[in-house]
Amino acid sequence: MQEYVMLALPGYTLSCQATGILPIQTALITNSTVLVNTTNIASITIAEEGNYSLVATNLFGTVTREILVTFFGETKLILFLFQSY
């Protein structure tokens, strides 16, 4: 599992898109709470610093990325792409 650190401002959009064999379920999770669970691009507006998990699942397995979000900088889109199998 890979871990990332992101610098952000409150109100940033955290988005993840999974690529691979469809269908792919994509979820954004923090503090054991599922914030978004979709088969499309998962996006949320970040209101709090903290640890976020980005999870992509299909018939062949699951890919998880752990992200630590810290507020700092200018507004922008944070986009993650997953390769699922």
C-alpha cells in the first residue's frame, strides 16, 4: 500500500478515478466512514485535514491508497488515478 501527503486548503476537491476492467467500485473513506461509494469518479470537498483512503475494487481485486491531507497553498483539484486488475 502506498502513502501520500497532500497539501491543500479547506474546500479543495479530492477526486479519484479508477481504470481497469469494469465494473470498478471506487470509494473515499476517512475515520472508518465511507464518504463516497460509486462506480464513477469519486469526489468530495475536503473540510478537514486528516487521513483519507482511496479504494478501487473490481472482480480481480482491490487497490488502496492512503492520503494524509494537510491544509496549505492555493485552491486546486487533487486527482488520483488507479490501475485495477
